[in-house]
Amino acid sequence: MLVRDGMSTVVLTIGPTHTLRDAARLMAARQIGAAVVIDPDAGGIGILTERDILNSLGAAEDPDREIAGDHLTSNVVFATPRWSLADAAAAMDRGSFRHLIVVDRHEVVGIISVRDIVRCTLREQERAARLKAAAELVG
């Protein structure tokens, strides 16, 4: 299976000047763990995750004053829709993170999480088990 098979194409995007509280509120409302941060002035794409917000709160920073652009995950890794799910999982494991921004021709087209990969893997295992059971009935 490929990243395109498991990624979410509905991506929460925010600007770098959103406060951490605003970002957390938007993420909580959508029940997601990351927001893609697009800075039109700098031309960059970043990611703000639950962990980034948690680290700021743990450092006793004010979520109403801290802005997303100052708390982005460093060393962002991007995937393409054509990556295998195994490649995506390996990149997440190597980098110790749970989300990959999916880009195609320099455009954000989705996001994939560990949860998405697990869901796809389980669905594929269930499909394989059904095929095996059907083959045993025939054979």
C-alpha cells in the first residue's frame, strides 16, 4: 500500500502567527494531532504537533502569547503520495515523530499519521484473512 491510500487529504493549515491556544483549539475540534503551518512570506511549510504544544506548556510558556511559528517541529520530513506505507513508517521511526506532511510537486496534498498507517495495515490484514478463508472454502 502507498501513502496516498492512507493519507488524509483534509489538512488543517494555519499561519505562523496563530497562537498555540488557537492551534490547540483547532486541532482539538478536528480530533487531530498536527497542523501544517504555511508561511506565505517566507515560502516555507512546517508542522506544529501536539508534542510541540505540550513542550511549550511544560516550559510554563503562555499559550495565548506563544505563536506557532516559534514552536515548529525541527527537521521536517516530507513524504510523497508514491511512498510505500513501510517507507513512511520507517521515516517516522527514524525521526521519532508521528506525522508526515505529504507533498506532490511542492504542494501540500495530505498528511499521514501513525494511526493512518495502523488503520491501513489492519484493513489489509483483514482483507488477506478473508481471501485466505474464501480460498480454504473453495479448496
